[in-house]
Amino acid sequence: MKEEKLGLYKKLGIKLTPQRLAILEYLENNREHPSAEDIYNALKDRFPSMSFATVYNTLEILIEKGLIKELGIDSHKRRYDPEISLHHHFLCKRCGKILDIESKYDIFIPEKLKDCQVLDFQIVFYGFCPNCK
């Protein structure tokens, strides 16, 4: 992991244990939108003493610090996205694969929200991926 990234994590007050570093490395440039369970299963052989709670708590800290987003588009499990720039998603209803959609769309904030502070939004397309259709 690059020194600048490590410096950012330290600056944000994230304690860098070997397990947390492994979670951060797993997430870095990961476009698969993993769940906490996916991350735990990918790392448990390397860190047999690591608990599921460690993964979950690390993800919660990363959300709090604005380093990842939690996606609420899969009703079966929470998924996480290390790409925090504004983008949209496609969710395959059969296999659960989530694809990033980088296209720009003209969005107009509804009048009903005129007094609200909108921090984020996304468009989610649902359907079947090429492997499932």
C-alpha cells in the first residue's frame, strides 16, 4: 500500500492493525461491491484469528470517515463500494452482481426537497446481467 494512503489513514485516526491493512488492501480498487462476509471469507485463511466483527467494525469506520459507501441496493446483504465519486449501479436480480455505471444523467431535485440538503443520490438499474439473461 502506498505511503500516501497510509498517511491518510493515520491522519484520519484509523488504527492500522495487520487485519485492517488487509481489509483496506482488499477494498482498494475493488469494483466487485463486496459484502462484509465476502471480505471476511477472502481474508480468514490469512488471518485465522480475525473475527467477522473486525471486518464489520472496520467497514463502519471507513463509512464514517467517508472512505467507502454502503450500498443499500441489495436486499439480501449490505454491500460496500470503495469508489466514492458520484456514479450509479446496475444490480443483476439473479446472481446479485453489481456493476458501476459511470454515465451522467440530468437530475432535477424535486420541488418537495427544495428546503433539504441533498448530499448524495444514485440511480439503480435492476435486471439481468449478460450471464444471467
